[in-house]
Amino acid sequence: MDTDQSSSTTATPQEVKKRSPRDMLWLCFCGLGVTLLLYVLSSGPFWMLVDNKVIPVGTSGYNAGQMLYWPFEVACQNPSLRKPLFIYWHLWAPRLYDTKQTPAQQ
């Protein structure tokens, strides 16, 4: 068995490529985008729990969710954002949100 030290798979410190600041900036932007996407998508399960009365209206859990998702109340004032949000929420909580972009009547 012949072992050749030059064919080693470990990189020496001179061979390691350092990330440029531009690469780190793109990595931060992508991380921020994924975080915002997960934040928006997490609103659906919250409304499902409210719809199924796992989180009753008026409780501290409901109030915490209202505080966490208050930006969506502001976003729903814009008709171009209201439609996709209500369609998404209707998938999770059809009794709370109808497809006509208005909260469903209880």
C-alpha cells in the first residue's frame, strides 16, 4: 500500500478561500428573507388554533398572538396585500376568513 502525502484531502490554511464581505451580505439578506417568510407563514397556524378554539379569544395566548401579528392588520389595509393574506388564512381557518377578503361572520 503506497500512501502519498500530496494526495491528502485536507486543505492547508493557504488553500482555504475566505468569504468576501459581499458573500456575507448576500448570506445575511437570504437569512432575513427566510426569516420573514417563516414569520408570515406562521400566522396561518395561529389563526387555525383560534378557529378551533384551542386559543380562545380574549385569553393571554390570543393577546400575545395579536401583538405578534399586528403588522398584518396594517398590511390588510392595502388591498393588494389583503387578498393573498386572506386566501392563505382561509386555508388554515375557513370559518374565520372567507375568500371575499372580509372576516367571516360568526
